[in-house]
Amino acid sequence: MSEFYNRMAATALRLIAQFGQPVTIRDITKGAYDPSTSKTRPDSVVERTAQGIMLDFTGQEFQTNSLIKVGDKKLKIAASGLTSPPTLLSKVVAQGRTWTIVPPLKEINPAGTPILYELQVRS
């Protein structure tokens, strides 16, 4: 059964790569305080590239979800090829802008195989 979902994940990646765009997922870990030097170490930044499709929300979605604000976008990211999934603390760089992820972050994962991440993003 997982072979089927692995093929589905590969298909999702292929289609999103064909019709979407590369996006950068950025995770920043705050530097720890070093008491011996009385300074904070620099933040560490980890970036990874994914394939995504940026969409507008529909009028129906605005009516049924009060958390959507004007200018928010729906971002669908292929899970295949990602070393780690996006988190609510991740930032997404797409279309020349940096976007914040708004909860909830949805993972489409039938039978435990991640295929797609659906995010609401705001700049």
C-alpha cells in the first residue's frame, strides 16, 4: 500500500514542479546565551527548496473561515524531496516576498506517507 502512496507523492511533486514554482522554506533557530562570554550566539538559519503552488482563497473560503485576511494566500507544497516538513515557525519565501505561516498547517498523508502540505501564508 505504501508503494502506491509513494507514487502519488512523486506524481504530486512532478505536477507541482511543472505548474508551480520553487519556494524556499526558512527555519531560524535563535542563538543560545553563552554565560562565559555574556553574549548571545548568532542565530542559525536553515533553508531548503521545495516546489509549491500559490493560490488565492475563494469567496466561499472567506465566508466560512474568519481567520483568512485580505492578501492571504494558499500555498500547496509537494512533500516529496523535503528533508523536513514546514512548521508554524517556518517562513516561506515565494514570489519575491517572505510569508508567515498561519495555523493550521495541513499535512495530506494517507497511510502515513506525506504527499502534500497545505499552508495559509501571510506577508
